[in-house]
Amino acid sequence: MVNTALIVGAVVAVLLLILLSATVKIAREYERGVIFRLGRLLPEPKGPGLFLLIPFVDKMEKVELRTVTLNVPPQEVITKDNVPVRVNAVAYFRIVEPKAAIVQVENYMNATSQIAQTTLRSVLGQHVLDELLSERDKINAILQTIIDDATSPWGIKVSVVEVKDVEIPSDMQRAMARQAEAERERRAKVISAEGEFQASERLKDAAAVMAQEPITVQLRYLQTLLEIGSNNNSTIVFPIPIDLLTALSKLAGGEGGKS
């Protein structure tokens, strides 16, 4: 009799524990419990904190309200200018309506991932490669808007969508490298030409000043001699002023006439 009573007591205790675990539920601050009572959805989710369920009558689905990071798998995309690229992305979203996330879609995580993949291929296919590389912020905003609108009926708010990596074929990479090199050479030639133009303008201004003040020519001669003389191993050539040559030629001509 004693053994039978102990067995019965143990069975009752186990049943009570099972009943208690099925009745008492706890939801964390970032969790909500969506309750179905005999298959019907209750108006308000439960939580956070402790709440009670009716055993064998209520069924609960837990939903997290924290932001979820969704990695979009790499997608093969043909851009508008017919360049094949491989692109992956990341999306950040959170559930704002727990009931809709459970009732309106079978698996909100998988559904959001599929929407993100198809939207990524569709949007990038409408842009050329240069836009994909240089206007990343604009494309991210378009992706975020489209995916957010598509998932809004499921109680999901998509906050950010970012295109992470863009893989370009190797032959296209070489072509872009050649294009970038040609662009750098063009800019170098333009800068050099602008420098020569500015230098010619300064020389023209200097010539105009020297034409008005002939003494500046002599000062320039002296400055040149000073610069040459700063090097001990240099050979110095003394320029003879043109005025002096003119005077000497006139003098020579005068003496020849007298003789």
C-alpha cells in the first residue's frame, strides 16, 4: 500500500508539473506571446512578464521584437548595360505587429529573405554598372523602400538594406583598370597644359615689365650670376649687355671711318 501511494503521489506530482509548465509562461522584454484559443486569435499578445494559459485550450507562438539581421545570399544579376555581376546584401528589420507576423505569413523570416532576393535582382537589373558602383546609397534607399512596402502587411518594418559586395568579372576589371589609367593620364596632361599656360602668362607679364624698365634686364643678369656662382664646380658665362655691344660696334665703325 505504501509503495502504491508513493507511485500515485509521484504520478500526480509529475502531472501537476506538466500542467503548471503548460499554464505558466514567461515572456522576456523583447518577446510577445501570440495566443490562439481553440484556434481563434486573441485580440492582444501577451507579455512581457508572467502570464497564464488555459491548458489544452490555448496555444502560444512567441515572437521576438528585436532587430533581425538578414544576410541576403549572393545573386547573379545582369545590369542594364549587360554586365554580369554577383551581388550580396544585408537587411535589418524588426517585427512591429506580432499578430500579423504570425497570421499573415507562414514563415516571416523565409518570406522576407525571398522578397529581398527578388527585389535585389530586379532593382540592380535596372541600373548600369557605373551607377551600381558609384550610387550605392541611392540604390540602398530604393531597395529599402520596396522591401519595406512588400513586408509591411506582415507586420515587419525594414529599416536598412545595404549592398555589401559587388563581384565583377575579371575581364571587366581589367577593362576598368585600363579606363582608370587612361583617365589619370588625361588628367595629368590637362594639369601639365594648364601649368604651361599659366607659366607663359607669367612670362608674358614679366616681358612687359622688362620692356618698360630696361634696368630689370641687368638685375636679372646679376641674379643669374649669383645663382650660377653658388655652385663651385660650375662654369660661369658672363653675358654681355646688348647696349654695350651696340656701343662697341658704333665705336669700331667710327674708328674704321677715320682710318
